[in-house]
Amino acid sequence: MARSLLFVALSLGAAAMPASSGMSNIKNIVVLVQENLSFDHFAGGLDYDSSIDGPQNPQYCNPANVSIPTSDQVCASPSAKNIASDDPNHSIAGGNMQVFGTYHPLVGAKSSMNGFISEQRASYPKDDLNRAAEAINYFNPDHIPVFNNIAQNFVLFDRWFAAVPGPTNPNRAYLTSGTSHGHGRNDNDFMTSSLPQKSIFEQLSEKGITWKNYENSTQSKPAFLPDAMFYDWTAQNAKDNVVPISQFYTDAKAGALPQFTWINPECCSYMSMHPPSPINMGENFVKSIYEAIRNSPQWDETLFILTWDEHGGFADHVSPPTDVPAGDSLTYTEKAQDGQEYTFHFDRLGIRVPTVLISPWVSKGLVQHKPIDGNEFTHTSILKFVSELWGLESLSPRVDWSPSFGNLITNNFRSDTPEKLPNAADF
């Protein structure tokens, strides 16, 4: 049986399951993608493991004006607010300023990670350094008890990078298809189901693997379509697989979740964590998803992946990888804040975001740094893992490049995973 499964996987173009992993214990995958928080901002203050790469040692600072290196330094502190005063710029050009200190980095430029305060002041010119510092401050673990508890009980990645150094929907497209098809902003194609590339949802349907996209649009005209509905194929063939979030809780309780579950939070008012969403409400939404899975009859066979789509303009001190393969050959051009055009080739990753693996089949409290076998964990690592698990072809060169995390799934079933998580309160 093992040899026949190996042959099927290889014949379909997917890497074989790692021989030492417990991937065969996973029958169901649940993915929840929250909104717009960098690793430093949300998770950098976690202190249960001294190896977590946060903004404290040494203390991470940015100049008040990146063009004047001797200007006052604004340093990260554990004083992030439950509701951010402003929504930082997270366009590709704005990200250039944050990462490189210029809107137009040259090919091969070295990132400085020192332009977050300058970009925040340019986007919100209130001449208030304390307010601008909200872009670089981070949360105390007591402020995020749900995530702090999850991280201590499961696997936390502290080198997981967004796929695109830009906004939500291009990243969500990479998450679900391995490319954004040349889209670098949240344009109308995402609202009209106009993306033509093959997605993971189409792939799974072709293989007879069940899936649903549970979504939480609460408005008659939501800010974004659910991720599966970006694609023309879904709109034409699988709209019935996109269902309200209430159905998720019903299905989880009944042990009727599909093999692949994709969850969209609402955006961007109360549970997504995208400003001005309160962090504590987003935490309690994550808690509700976790507890529904943990207490489902399917828990023993489930891997729950929690991540964030992009950094949201919030600071991080770790330089994103460059010289990575794009999902395709398309480029994207936009005008930077200085009025000059910038063309992006999708050849570098976005800024770090928090990511955890949650399952009774993963180690307790493991902090996963850079992969042993090279490259870097990124959003398309999810697609790589799914391709290994179910014998799917790779969706793009970016997926080919991305490391899987299959080796983190063990053969040791844990009976000590918490059934409930603490409640998050306002702060």
C-alpha cells in the first residue's frame, strides 16, 4: 500500500510524503487567514520561549525621518492598542519605503527595515511621533491571551513570510493559487470573480476532495469576496461550496467538516484584526474557531493552520527574502507616493506574519525557525503541504520553491491539548 501511494504521488507531480512525518494522520485541513498584522507587532512580544525572534534584543527602532538618519529614534514598546488609531499603508510602494527606506529600491538593494515610522508619518501627517509609533509598537502577551495560549500549546513559526509585500487580496490569491496573476492591489477583478488561474479549490474538485469556503460577510456589499470567489472557475462551477460561517460551527459539531476548510473572517470592522477591528474581538473569533475544531469528532484527524494575510503596514525587524521565483511572468506597476511609477516583479516575499500549526499531531510549544532544507516558509508552503498530502500537481513556480512543513506532523498523538482557551478582554 505504501509503495502504491508513493507511486501515485510521484506520478501526479507532487513530492512524496516525508517518510519520517506523520502526515498520514491528517485527513482534514482547516485554514483561517486573519488580516493585516506583522509578526513583530502581534507575536513579537511572546516571552514563553527566549528563542522567539522579536523586537526586543536588541530593541528595534526606526528614525523619525528615514532621510535624516540622525533624527530622533522611535523604538518599539509593548504598548500596542486594542484598536489602532490609524490603518498603516500596506501598498507595495509603501512597503518599499518601510523595508528599504525608499519608494524605488534598486535591484539587489539591501533592506534596512527602518522606514515604517517615516511612511506612517507620510500617510498620516499629524506630526505626532507617539501616534506614528503605533506602527512599530507590539502587544504584551497578556493582551493576546488566545494566541499566547495557542502558541504555547502548538507550533509557532517565527520566520513565516507573506507571499507579496503588499495588500490583502494579492496575498490571498497567492495563498489559494500560488500567484496573483499580476495583481498588486485590491482591484475590481477580485470583486467580479475574474481571476483565470487554477486555484486549490479547482484542483481539489478535480481530485474528488471535498472543500468549503466558510465566510462571514455581514454586509449586503462586503469589503471583499470570499477567497474562493476570486476565481472565474468557482463562480461558474462551485458557488454552492461557499457558505456562511454559521455553517462551519454546525458542521464542526456534527463531525461533517469537508476535507479542506477555508475560513474568511469579515473585513474590516470587528473580527478580522484589520484596523479598526478590535484585537480582542479578533482573538475571541479565533478562540471560537479553535474550540469548535477541538471539540469536534474530527479533531483527532485535523490540522488547523492559523495565519495572517499580510503585515498591514505594521513594523517588523526581519528582512524579507529576495530573489524568489514569482508565481508567473506577470508584473505589476503602480504610482508611489512621490508620483513616480514602480514596477514589481513578484520576486521577493512580504513581511513576516504570525503563523501556527494546531493539531494533536504536532509538538507542544515548538518554535519553528528557518527550515532545515533551505528557502523560507511562506504562504505557498500551505499549497506545498496540501500537494504532498493529497498528491496534487504544483500550482506555480512559487509553490515549487516553498518548503513544506510536513515534517512537523508527528506520529505522537497528544491528549493534553486544551479544550477551551481563555477569553480576550478589552485593554
